[in-house]
Amino acid sequence: MMAEMHVAMGRLAEKIADAINDAHPAAIIDPSEQPVRNAHAEFRQKTSQKALDLLEQHQQVFSPSADSSVAEMEE
């Protein structure tokens, strides 16, 4: 997870830097604001989805229905 987060943070930083570098030097904030906001939104969505996927995987691993031996014992 940490390696994936590191890559995602690197992409976020690149997108922010690109948005700022593409803006006119006299007006950096206004033209870069929306691209930076979009980059943050994409980062939040991807990291939140990854966290939800991991949570779901862990819940399935510890779910009684995931363990066939429990079902066999009940029969």
C-alpha cells in the first residue's frame, strides 16, 4: 500500500507542478486552481477506493463464510 501511495503522491505532485508551470507568471493562482483541484480529487478518489478495496479483502478473509471448514463443521 505504501508503494502505491508513494506513486500516487508523485503523480499528484507532477500534476500540481504542471498546472503551476503552465500558468502565466503574472497570474498563477487563477489558471492553476481548477487543475490542482482536479488532481486532488483524482488522488482522493483513487486512494479512497484502494482503502475500500483493502477493507473488503480483509473482511472477506475473516468472514465465517470465507472459511469452508466452518461450513463443514456446521453440517
